[in-house]
Amino acid sequence: MSALLVLGLAATTLGYPTVSKHHHTPLENATDYLVSLGPRPYYIINNMTDSPLKRKLQSCENTPVSISGFSIGHRGGGTLQFPEETIRSEDAGARMGAGILECDVTFTSDRGLVCRHDLCDLHRTTDILLRPELAAKCTTPFTPANATSDANALCCTSDITIDEFSTLCSKQDGINASATNVVDFQAGTPPWRTELYDTCGQVLTLDQYIDLVDSYPGYRNFTPELKTPPAAVPMPFQGNYTQQQYASDMISAFRNKGIDASRVWPQSFTYDDIVYWLQNDHDFGRQAAYLQEFDTPADLAAGMANLSIARAAGVNIIAPALPMLLSIGGADNKTIVESEYSKAIKANGMDIIAWTFERSGPLANVRKDEEYYYSTIADVITHDGQLYEVLDILVREVGIKGLFTDWAATVTYFANCFGLEGPVGGSYS
């Protein structure tokens, strides 16, 4: 019996699809490019309690790994250790086998489109406050901490031009709210991350991101998220730059580069953006992911009621936060199970892409730290080996088509072991 057949039978036993060649994917395995995962997947497996899942994952420890569209590089995919939304994070995510790589799209004062997770996070994620000529342009200049108030600043991509943005150095996201000067304000990286690679991470414009991802061996795909401007940047920006023009400009960047719509997975938390793409750029809009983050029972109920409306409008993919998809149940009420919200999405005929894996630090601390991504299952989370147990439930019960991750290797390993290909571009109507 061939090794491939053995793996296929093992996958079927655990309830996974076998590797199928009937579902086209544009991802290719470049012979001159090594997908490299490093030690983390093996650390997680070693930290698991004994189970059929652990033994299955162990059986894949010395098999070659390939690029997988199931593994989606969140803010690049190397974000656990590299400054987010940078060439270095994208490079790391690509090297770890992410088949889809992300750029969160914001705009500058001259309406250039750039990659930042938040329109107004430059004071947290770059060295802008150490550049006096640029710091002077921030929406809220730096104010030192005092006896009654924390240190504060607010610097937005819309405060500066695209050329000025491109001079910035990116750093790990974080601030020191006790700082009395801008140098000390730069600190604040969570202790479970690292500043080892904080050596001027090169920021990206949207055009540069497209060129970079298109250059990686293996024919990677794109997932740009149109970031909703905060209250500090009211729309229409400068009186005439509308949300619709902003949404159109993001898609135009891919058209102008000759990127086929089947390779692009647009995202937005703003429902009107998704509808705009469906109505005006349908080839792109039909595989747009409607991002959702509902944290209260009332919001979840309202979101569930609106799923049929979204489906009727043509939405094909819902992208909820992890806690919306998981809950605790089972006969012992100690088992991680699929949430009712997840079931409702599927009942309305839509696919699910989830976010975000590997964004939480050591799982032993999630309950103590009230960590968001495990908030609905924190009572049964105790150790890092459960990462793969959670992923197993997301795949087998929830049926996710892809998973955003801050460390692509973890998801790439699992996807390879079970033959998970990710969403299929061009398959939606």
C-alpha cells in the first residue's frame, strides 16, 4: 500500500476529505522553493494528550510539505514574530506555506493605498513618533503620561502622503502607556512575542504587496481587507473621497496589475462594501468575505437573523472571529463543539473562513488573561497542544474553508497532513 494511500485512509477515518485532484487550485509546488515550517508545529504536537488526532499528526512529521490555500497569512502570516503588514511578515508567511497572503488596506492623505491593520495605528506599529517632521502631522500628537492620565497619541495613514508612509520602519504592535517620552512609548510588545526581528520592517503599499505576493514561487493568492475608517477619519475623506470610491480603488489596483479575480479574496467588516463589490465588481465580489465580530448575545442574534439577507444579496463567504464558531457542550458540558452561529451560516448556504489562529500567546493563560479568541471555550483550555484540537473541530465540525493565522507554519502543517486545499478561486457565482 502506498504512503499516499495510507495517509488518505487515515484522513477518511478521522472524518476529513481525502486529497482531491478534481477541485482546481492555482497553487503550485515550485521545485526551486522550499516550504519550511520550523519547530513550532512539532512542539504543539508533542504538547498534545494522546489521541487518534495526535497520532495522525505524528505520522506526518517527516513527510514533505506543500503550499496550502487553507493556510492564510494574517497580516502577512509571520506576525507572531515579525512586524505585521511588512515585507518580512509576508516573506515569512510565504516561506511557511501560506497559499493566501493578506494586506489590510488603508489610505494616505494623497489617497494612496497602503497595508496597515488600522487606518490609525501608526503610533503603535511604526516609528512615526521618532520622526519629528512626520510626528507633527499626527491627528493627536504624543502626550506623555502623568499622575492622572496615560500617555497618548493617534497617528493615521491619512495624516501623511504615500511617499512619507514608505519611509517608515514597522515594529511589533504595542505601546507603553506609562511613557513620559516618545522613545519609551515605543515599548509594549507582549512578552510572548519577540522584538528579535524589529530591525526596520519595510512597510508596503498595496501595489508593492501585489507585486510581492505575485513574485513568490507557487502562484500565491491575495486577500486584501478594506479597513473601515474610524471616527477620527470621517468619510467622505477631504469632502469627496467616498467609501464607494475607496472600495473601487482597492479592486482597481488588482485589475491594473492584471491579477485575475479568481486569485483575490476581498474582505470587509462593512456590509455595504461587500454589496458594492457584488454590484459593481462582481467577479471580485462573489468571493468577498464578509468579516464579522459579534460579542454579545444580542449582536449574535441580530447577526443570525441577517444571514439570510446577506445570502440573498449574493454573499458567499462569512468570516467570523473564532469565538463565534465554538462553544462548550457535549454530554459532559466540557467538550468543544460547533456553535449555533456556525450552523446558521451553513444552513443559509454560505462558506466559512475563520480568524485568527496563533494570536493568543500561551494557551495556559487564556482564562486568566481573558483572551478574546478563546473566550467562549476558555473554561476547557489549559495547554498549547489544544491548538490542534481546536483546529480539528474547526475543520471537522464547523467545516471552515480556510483559516487566518499569525504563524502560517502551524496551519500549513495541519492542512498538509489532512489534504486541506482551501477555498477554490472562481468557484462562486
